[in-house]
Amino acid sequence: MDETLGSLLGRGRAQVLAVLLAARAGTTDSGELHLREIARRASLSPSAAQYELRHLAGTGLVQVSGTATRPLYALDPAHALFRALRALFRAAVPVTPIADDAMWAQKRARQHADHASTDLGRKSLFLGELGLAQSARMKPNERIKY
């Protein structure tokens, strides 16, 4: 991230905008992303990303769609500042499309390999110890003891 953009817009807001611009330039036509995905790509906490997205949505630069429990965020290309902002970011930081498909395919392959493995070091305790997983399951009318 260019220091100029971080100073001008604030580091968090600049990172969120860079992520949304990269998503729009990528394979997804609408560029819609979930809050946690934006936070992960921007290296921010979800609450910090949500704070920035709330302010950007208030200006109309970011559109919010999806459901109340799973909102999706995307830049509004019809906004008056969209083209100027995109040009500013392209001049400071080259926007490259993010190859989600390859990343998620690798992650799924690792998860499948971990699940199929007999090496208990590659598995969580719940996958490796069926008795532990069953004992952790709550009974219907059981109270939690602290």
C-alpha cells in the first residue's frame, strides 16, 4: 500500500478501498465481497473493516446488498467519484485481479487431505477422537456448567 494513500485516506480505509477495487477488477462481475473476506484481504480486524465500510456506505461509494445476516459490499460504479478514485489507486498501487478460484481450490485440497489422513497430528481433536467429539455435544435439556 502506498504511504500517500494511507496518509490521505487513512490506512484502513485505503486498504478496504484497494480490496474492493481489486475485487471489481477480478473475475467477479459485481465485485461483491463479505465483510470477513474484505477484512482478511485488507489485513484488518472484522470490526475495523466494518467501521470503514459503514463510513464508505454512508457516502454512497459502497453498495450493501445480500441479507441482514450476510451483507455483501461492492463499490458503486455509478458514484461520481468512482472513476477518479480508481484512477488514483491505479496510479499509486497497481490493481491486480485476485485469483480466488486457485486459492480456494488449494485450501479445499489441503482440507480434504487432512480429513483423509490417518495421521492424527493433521487432524483436529474432534476429528481424531470420536469419543471427545461425542462428549462435547450438548444434550437437549442440559445446562452449561461454568
